[in-house]
Amino acid sequence: MSLFKKIEKIKAQIVDTERLLEMVIDHPLMAEGIGEKLNNLKQQLENLPKTVIDPKIHLLFSGNAVVGSQGIKTSFISKTLKPFQEMVKTQAALVRFGRVGQRGQTKKGPNTDLFLTALPVGSFGVELSQLQTDELFDGEEISYAMKQVIALVNSTSLDDDIFETAIENTPKRNLSNLKKFLKEIYEEKSLLRMECGEIGIEIPEDRIVEAYIRVAETVDEEEEFFITGIFRGILLDSGKFEIQDNEGNKISGFISQELSEEELVNYDKQFLNKQCKFHIQLHKTKFKTGNEKVDYELQGITEE
């Protein structure tokens, strides 16, 4: 049983015990016994860990994708698990490096291979776990990444403002996989329950519809351009750059993962605080509300 389920079970017992205590409050003997039980339950809840590191997640579904608690469509599972795995992979890289793709050619990311380890029922679903790892912190990073994916999916289902704020801190590739993941759940008219460690959410079908429409109407556009200005520098650890154009405006963003660390060091030596020409890729995300998110990615620097 997951920590989340244990917490929910004890909370439900506390609520039932409190109601029972109210009913027998005038009976000294019964009230004393039930009061003692209530205190024990509250102590059990207090003694549970607040967080748990366990790279394991439950995904449960309903609707046309399942037949009661008997089974689930294999086509549905294959279409939902692939984008979900990719979201965890992307988020785990973000946890480890602070940015997806940051000098990805030379740094080894966490092992994000997930295994189907159980078929939980209630609704019907799957349990996915990380089982094989050679790295000390892989399990911790995958557990944290799973919880971040849960938070992203939940934020998408709440409202436009919360969704747009969540996307501000989400790698671009996760938006595409989020759309694929929700599309399958939406088309099968399913709810979604997700549990990992102490975290658990349930998104009913009506909110799944809202979430899918919200993400489906989010449009990504890309544009490449060249600009001249002064090179203000790069930060290798965070994978960021900053320049100042000829009008004095500052432009900052991420560095393309195609640029090696050696190239970046040479850029710093050759062009720092000098006038030069920048190859920039602009990523623009347009939300259904009309709001936009703009990111800049450095592709290269040359002499003016």
C-alpha cells in the first residue's frame, strides 16, 4: 500500500471515529474507549513519514478503456504509457541537470526505464516502477520526477492561469507528450487517478475534457533569426546566455544542446563584451487565452 493510501485510510478512520464519538459523547464508558481509539489514529497519522522516496507510480483509469476491474485495452495502455514515460524522462533530466538537454552529449542522465510491476484494480490501471539502476540517486530523482509530472497533469486540469504558470517551468517537449497522454484518456471518456509516494490526485472525466482542450489549443511556433549586439556571457551550469542588442535591449535564454562545452568556452574567450552576430531560435507558445510565452535559444555566434 502506498503512503498516500495509508494516509487516506487513516484520515477516513479518523472522520468515522469522530462521528461515532459525537454520537456516544454522553456515555462515559463508550466515549472514553472511542476517544482513546481516536487519539491512537491521530498518533498513527502523525508518525507516518511526510515524504517517501519510491520510484513507483499507480495510474488508474475508467470509461471505455476498461471493463470494470477485469481488464484494460492494450492499445490504450500502449498509447498512454509512451508519452507518460517521456514526460518522466524529460522531468528527471531537469531534476538532475536543471535544464533538459544541458550539455546532454557528455552528461549521463538518470536511468528512466520503467517496468510494469502490477495491475492495480478499483478502476483498472497499471503500476510502473524503476527497478534497475547503477546510480545512487536515480531512484530519488525518478521519484521526484514522477511527482512533478503528477503536478503538471493536475495543474493542466484546474484552470487556464494555473496551467500557464506550470508551462512556464516545463520543457517544451513535455507539452507535446502531455497532449498525447491526455488525448487518449479524453477519447476513452476516462477519469485519471495517479499516486506516487505521499502524493495522489483524482481527475474526473469533466476535468479531463477541460485539460485536453486546454493543452490541445496551445500552439507552439518556431522562428530562426540573426541579430547583432554585444555578447554579455554564458553560464555553463545553467545553460543560459545573455546578449544586448543594438537598441540596448537585453535578450536571455537557453543554449542549444547541439553546442559543445568547448564551443561555448571559445565563444566566451573570443566574443565576451564584443559586438558580434547571433543565430537565435525563437520558441513561442500561444495559449487559448491569448497569452504567449516566448523563449530564446542560442544556436551560434559569429563575427559581425
